[in-house]
Amino acid sequence: MNVERTQALEEVILNDTLSGLPKRDRIFEILSGAEDKGASLAADFIMRTDDEATTDYLAQYLELIPDAQSDKVRAAEKLRGDETLVRSAARLVPWLPDELLDGFVADYLTAADPNSPLADVLFTIAIHAPGRLRPVADKIDDRDMHRGMLSGAPDELVDAFREKWRREQDSSLLEALALIRTDYAADQIESLRDEIEDHPDWELLLELAGKLPDSEERAGYRPAYMGFLGEKNESPHTLGGAFAGDVPLCHECEAPAVRILTLEAKSLPFTLEHNASFFWYSCECGAMDSTTVRVGAGETVVYYGPSGPADPELSLVPGGERSLLLEEHRNQVGVSMEAVPGASWYQVGGLPQWVDTDRHPRCPECGSVMPFLAAIAGGSTRFGEFGYEGVLYGFWCDRCRVSSTKYQD
Ligand SMILES: [Zn+2]
Ligand SMILES: [Zn+2]
């Protein structure tokens, strides 16, 4: 039963001597051990409290667990009724029905203040459900929201950007076209190849739109999933934990890298034959911005740098080893808004949401440009903090069993 946890949570929430991160961490700890991962308890307390910080800790917690849609919807409906607390509803957007999202959009337009707490809700709508904003785009004056709304925009806008670019040769129009990320947008970038061949970014634009420049393959897998940290072995996809075999070593201090993520191929609908593993440096030298490794078949090959035995004591994942739970992403086209580092988001499949738009790496074995497979952003989790603050982007050549991991912050 959740009775004891309800009392424990009440004590922590009413305890005025406890505040900030210690309070949040204590709330997360109590909720994590509850039935249904604490979703109904977190929503119950959102219904009962009017304290801004407490409300946001509870909403943060709900954002970090998958599913539990009905609890998230009732929490968001309560928050919608308060002009300050409504900010925390931004965390629940991926799970809210279209009608409720439309309600938040209408509230934002009525508030007539672009800096109202409702703006946070609209930013998240621009990431997960940009189609809800497009009908009122001309009433929204915000550069980031407009960038988000490019995702999945209709073919007529692709055509308009293409023709305007032909007239004005302004390369920002091509980037906007690529950020629409539909198959049609990618086809148009591809068809412009002869016209923009001298453009140094042609390949980058095509990858951004969702196609690889040297093959007919897509730049990412379908469908796209949001990831959530689970207990060890709760899902077949492993975060952190000991890795048997050699790993990359830091070029400066020679500290061994650690395994960040292994995705189990047979548990994903991506037609992968091999489990994909991604690595990152455990030290804080910041000497490298990527690492490339061939894994499997009892051996590891590290490219472009030194390698050595893994240290089973090291981990960048809170608690040492966790698993990655997956839930289908609401935005299957690909997010166009720039990513925020350190914001605790995880993605498998789909197209990369970049902090700074960048190229996909090439596989050192076959020379092909590699598709994107996963992103793991650092930050707070319900089990503690990651050992890095930026975003790790994982690319995978399944033919050669080679992973390349890029870091941005
Ligand atoms: Zn180092
Ligand atoms: Zn390859």
C-alpha cells in the first residue's frame, strides 16, 4: 500500500527546514519506491499543493517516468487553472491529449504576454506536437517556437522555401527547409544537389532532413522513442554497468572510457542484427568530442586513439547500472527545435535533436555515413545525476558493428 509513502511524502513536503535539491531528491526517493513508480501519488500531491517549488519537483518526477497518462493529464488539468503553477505543465506535454494542448495554446494567446509561465508549455508543445501551434503561427512571436514548428510542416511550405531560396540564395532558407524533416523535404534537398553542389553544407542539410548523402538509407530509424531511466534489468537495454573488453582511453590522462548504453537489437523493430554499444570518457579532461569503437564477437577495436581494459568500478550513469525504458515519441517526424544540454532526455530511433547542427560520422570500416541511433543527455534523474552535462549522440553501422559517439554541450 501507498499509505506509509503518502505520510512520508506529506512530512517532506510540509518540512520547511528542507528545501532545494535535498528536498527534491527526498521526494524522488519516496516516489521511486511506490507502486506504479509513484505516478498516482505524485499526481495526488500536485492536486493538493499550491507551493510552486513542490509542484515543480512533482512534475519533474512525472516527466522522468514513462506512461501513466491519466495521472499526468489530471495533474496538467489542475495546473492549467493556476497562472503561476501552469509553468510545470510543460513537463507533461508529451502525454496530453490534443484538446488540452489546444487549450494551453488558447490560454497563451489570451494572456498576451510572451513571457508568461505559459510560454514554457508552448516551447514543449513546439517540440512534441508542433502541429498544434502551426494554425496560430502568425499570432506567435518567438524565434524558437517558430523553429520548432518547422518539424512536419506541409509540402507547400517546402516549395515556398525552395522557390524563395532560388530567388534570394539565402542559405538560412535551405536550413529551414531541411528542418521540416519530412520525406518530401529530404527529397527536395536531394533534388537541389546540382544547384547547391558548391554549398559546403549540402550533405549536412540532407542528413538534417533525414537522408544519408551516400546511400538511399534514412538518417535514422523508425519509429522514434523517448527513453526513461529504469531499474537495472527492467528493460533489455542497458545503461552504464560493467563492460567486458577494451575501451577507449582518454588521450590526455589515459582514464578508461565507460559503456554508456547497449541497445538490444532483437528488442527493437529496426532490423538491426547486432547489439549496439556506445562509450564515453569517464574523466573531465574534455580532450575529445567523439569516440569510435567496433564491438562484439569477443573483441573491441578502438579507432583514432589509445585503448585499454575497462574499469568495472567506473560509471557515468547514476547508480552504476540502469536500464532504458522506451515509449513511442509523440513527434515521429523529428524535433526541429535546438536541444538543451543537461535536460535529462533520452531518445532511441528518429532523427537527432542537435544542440548545434552537425554532420553524421563516417564508419572507419566501410566508409559509409552512419545513421543516428540514440541520444543520452546528462542531467538529473530520479536516481541521481549523470556524470556529464552535455548530450551524447550515438551513430551505428550495423554491417560493421561500429559505433561513433559525439558529445555536445
Ligand atoms: Zn582524461
Ligand atoms: Zn561500416
